[in-house]
Amino acid sequence: MAYNRGMNAQLGLLVICQSLYLVNNITFIAINGLVGLALAPQAWMATLPIMGYVLGGALSTGLVARSQRRWGRRGSFQLGLAVAFVSALGAAAAVWVHSFAGVCLATVVAGYYSANGTLYRFAAAELVAPAWREKAVSLLMAGGLVGAVVGPNLAALTRDWLPLPFAGAYVALAGVALVSMLAMSFIRFPSPPALGAGQAQGRSLRELLRQPAFVVACFGGALAFGVMNLLMTATPLAMQVCGLPFADAAFVLQWHVVGMFAPGFFTGHLIRRLGALPVMAAGLALNLGCVGVALSGADLHHFQVALFLLGVGWNFLFTGSTTLALDSYRPEEKERAQAFMSFCLFATLALTSFTAGVLVTSRGWQWLNLGALLPVALIGAALLWLRLAPAAPARRAAG
């Protein structure tokens, strides 16, 4: 399939879908913990709706991989958006009847959409020529800037649309899903390479896990997301405990998401010039800077600077991990490899979402940040291990 201006237009449409996906995610992060705190029978259960979202994503990775094989990229993505629409309305209904269990169930179901959305970055690499893969992934990440602006503001503006707080925000997310479905309907993804009769289906997962680059891409990306989620999930709760209004929490989350996605305009260039590992190492240093600022105080500017550094660090680590992964598997192995990467990501997110709620409500913001140093240290060890590995990862054949 030729790579031409039409393919660039296709990438632009996928960037729109990515932006709307992040609007959904960020709005969920901004409101789910507060909805949980209002409805949960115990305070430590406040982040269970957020945990349900990522747990649903972890449980859906196998289903998403099968739907990708059966219906292709667009069909599977559209199914995920339909689930997003239904689950958002379900969450609104649960808030309306004051059902904490209903909110948790709706967010678990919404995880199927989240599991689909994590594959947008891999689909972006398929819409451009091989030489532009890093920039395509990076540009897709930059599309999250729309989420940075729209997500927190959508949560704040729709908070009181309906008589019950935040029910209107869930209804608005159903509308966001419909807009994304419209954009997705115009994207034409390239067909996967056809395999002849008896042709090998690629290496097994066990064989893929023997490659240091694939292992670091999987677990480095998952842990980077885990650190980010641990601190971001707890931020609205911590700021409320510190007496700061919800508008301030929305402001801090907005700057956090700017940090997450604004570097997307140049991260791909940095990776092509310096390599994935140095960029990931820079992201690790920014994570340490975030913890340092967070431990130094609990005023509005401490939250703002810490969460901004956390966002930029996540961008470097996650974009670098994605690029590293693209070089470690073949086109016919993509569903297997990407499903495992998504499972690692969502399993880590589920654990950190629950841990965030428990730590911030029982031990406080300071202990939460000290706990974040453990996954940061594990990322550093993984990067050092790959740096010292005897063989560099072989670049995969372009599909």
C-alpha cells in the first residue's frame, strides 16, 4: 500500500480519535475518584471506579486482540467506541440512583474501550512509511493536548449539568464517543500481510520474551504508566484533603496533561537522533524531579510543577518504550505482542489505582510519593540491564 498524502490525512483523523480518547481518560481520572469518595461506603474505596476502568482494560486485552484479528483495526476500534458510549450512559445512570457498585461496573465495561485506545499508537505507525514511524507515534501522542484542554474543563463545566454532581460529565462523554466514531469511520487502515498456507504465524510469546528489548519495552512502559497513574489518580483526592477546590485540581491536571503530550511534537525527533534509551533515561530523571518537588510542599504550585514534570517524564518513557517495541516484533506477531504489552500496562494501572486510594487516604501524599520511588528504581534497573545487554535489538522488517 502506497504511503502518500492520503495516508497523512488518515493519520490526522487518528490523531483526532486519540485526542478524544484522552478526553475520556482524563475526565474519568478527574471525576471517578471524587464520585467514588461520595458514593463509597468506606473512604479507602474511593479510587475503585478508577481501578475498575483499568482492570476492565486488563481483562479486555485478549478480547481486543481477537477482535483486531477478526474485524481489523477500524472494526475493532469502532466496537470499542460503541462500548464507550454505552458505559458512559451506564455510569451516569448509576450516579443518578446513587449506586457505587453500578459506577464500578460501568467503568469496568468502559475498560474495553481503553484497551482499544492503547493500540492507536501502534496503528499510527502503520499509516505512514517506515522511516516516519517514530514521528507518527510522537505526533499521535501530541494529539493528547486536546485532552489536556478539554478533559479537565469538560469535567468542571459539566459537573452540575444535572441535579447530581458529575452525572452530566458522564453524559458528555457519551457524546465524545459518538464524535470519535464519526472520525474513525473515515480512516482506512492498511491490510495486514497475508500469510500463505502453512506459513509460520511468527514467534511465540515465550520467544518474544527472550528478547531484552521487548521485555524492557513491555515492563518499562507499564511501570512508567504505573508511576504516572499512582500520582495522578491521587492528586484530586490529595488536593481536596489539603483544602484546595476542584477548580484547582482541574487546573493541575490540565498542566499535567500538557506535560504528557506537548513533547510529542519533538520526542520522535529526539528518539531518531539520540535513540530510545537516552530519551527514556531523561524521562526517568524527570520522574525523580517530580517526586522531589511533591515532597517539598503541598501548595498549589507544588502540585502543578510536580504533575507537569511527571507528564513530560511519562511522555519520554512511554514514547521510547513504544518505539523500542516496534523494533522487537514482526508484523505477523503484532496482535500477540501488543496484547501482552497492553495486559502489562493495565495490570500495573489496576494495581496503582487501588494503591493510590489506599495510600493517600490512610498514609497521606508524602508516603504516596515515597512509594512511587520503587517503580522508578525498577525502570532505572531495566534501562541499565538493556544498556549492558550483549546484543542490540535487531530492527524488525517493515510491514
